[in-house]
Amino acid sequence: MLLVAVMGCRKYEMPGNTPATNPILETMVRGADVSWLTEMEAAGMKFYDTTGQQTDGMQ
């Protein structure tokens, strides 16, 4: 039984089956939960962009 399991798990190279450059990024769905944004802003939380400038939370 162990021999069958080991032999069945071998990796076979399939012709024409080339992996994508980054399959995770090509198939990943990106999103954010913004349902708390208004409450965070009401509590005084501030949001900043990558340059350090204060910006709107949705941006």
C-alpha cells in the first residue's frame, strides 16, 4: 500500500504545461472590508498614503 502511495505521488512533466510567472497573483481576488471605515473616521482615525500625506480612507 505504501509503495502505491509513493509511486502515485510522483511529479510528471506535462508537455505544454508551463506554470505562470506568479500564479498566486494572477488568480488572487483582492479586496478590503470597508464596513468599519465610517466608524474609524468618526473615532478620529486618520489615513495616510505611501508618501505620508493624509488622505481619505477609501483611497
